[in-house]
Amino acid sequence: MTAASGRLTDHAACADLVTAGAVPATAWDTDPHARPTPLNNHAKTICHTRCPVQHDCLATAIALTLTGDPAGRIGIWGGLDPSERATLTGHGTPP
Ligand code: SF4
């Protein structure tokens, strides 16, 4: 799942930047057990500074996690990586 296809697409900064070829979609993909890469950190900065749907994106990931959908526990959503979201929800990262 890529940033452009997996997260909110209407007004999403990731979708616009990936479509424009400015940032690779993999920037929003993370290994749940790895520390964020420099590219991941760049993606998180975009989420925090350029995305008008950041809060909705994060809420979507948390809702997915709380309903047991593993998609919400993988990758960067709303500017947070899996371990940061796990801290918010109390749900661990995927095995
Ligand atoms: S908050 Fe980040 S991951 Fe979510 S839609 Fe915006 S740019 Fe994409």
C-alpha cells in the first residue's frame, strides 16, 4: 500500500506530491520495527507542515487500528509512524 493509494486522497499532500513525482510513495512506508529513515522523516514533515487532512488521516489510522485492521498499524499516517501511533492507542505494532 502506498501513501497515495492507502491514505486519504482528497487534498492529501502525499497524493499530490507522489503524483507530481516530487516524493516517492515509499517515503510513507515504514518497517514497523525499524527506526524511521531520513526519507520517512521527510514524509512526516510534509504531513505536519503541508497536509490539510492531517488530523483526518491520523484519525483514520487510529480507527483502523482500534477495529483490528492491520492497515492502520503500518506506515506513516497523519505524520506519525507506527510506534508513535501505538503510544497513542495502546496497541502494539504488528508482529
Ligand atoms: S497526513 Fe501525511 S500520510 Fe496523511 S494524507 Fe496527509 S500527507 Fe498523506
